Amino acid sequence: MPASAKPGLSFEEPLIFERGSKGRHGASLPDTDVPRADPKALLGAAFREAGRIFVQLLAPMMPHLAEECWETLGQPGLVAETPWPTVDHSLLLENDVTLPVQVNGKKRADVTLARDADQAAIEAAVLSLDAVQKAMEGKPARKIIVVPQRIVNVVV
């Protein structure tokens, strides 16, 4: 063993340099010459935009590879000089929310409703569930507690 080699390391084992890039090796760039008249073209445009953003996010970890990909995508200038991608926060919110439903403290069902559903709509949807009706055994609900976007409790 050479004097410069550390004990426990073998020169036959592959070295791992970039852990942040793990899993990105199989990514491919989308086809760019699709006509824009049909839904496949819109999907292609979405893939091109995703590829452009992916290359921008890849640039701090692998700048040389990112510059090559940027040039292959046909983008002007250097990827290092382009502004960082912005986030559209409205796209991050789900329109629907799934709430667990408890009857007397035990989970009986889940209900999926619009995020902005009001108290009356939530109560009506919960009371119409078969699992809730079965758990209530025909008794009226004394109280319905709704924690918005978290949980619904029915007290019998």
C-alpha cells in the first residue's frame, strides 16, 4: 500500500464526489421541435421550461455541466448570469383538503372538501358520510367541532 493512501480505502472502489447530484444522472432534456397546436405541444413547452429551471438549479453544484446543458437548450448567455427562478406561490397550494373525521374521539372517516369550504358545508359533508352515520347509531350530534383545514370532531 502506498504511503499516501489512507487505511481502509481501496483504489478499486469508486469515489463519490457530488452527493447533491445523486439521482439526476438519468434526466434527459425534452424534445424542442414540437408544433404548438395540440396538448402534446403544451406538454413539451412545460418540459422545456422545467428543463431550463432544472439546469439553473443544477448550476451551483455542477457549473460546467450546467453551462453545457444551457447551451444545448439554446438559451442565450451564461446560466451563471441569469436571474434565479421565481416561485409562483399560488401554484403551491392545493385546492382541496382532506380532513380526518372523528366521532367521539375515534377516527371514523376522511372527507375531501374545497380548501375554502365554510363551516356549514363541512358539517353537511361530514354528517352525510356513511361511516359517520353508522358510528352515531342514529343519535343526534350534540356538537360538531371544526378545526379549519385540520380535523372535524363530532360529539354524540
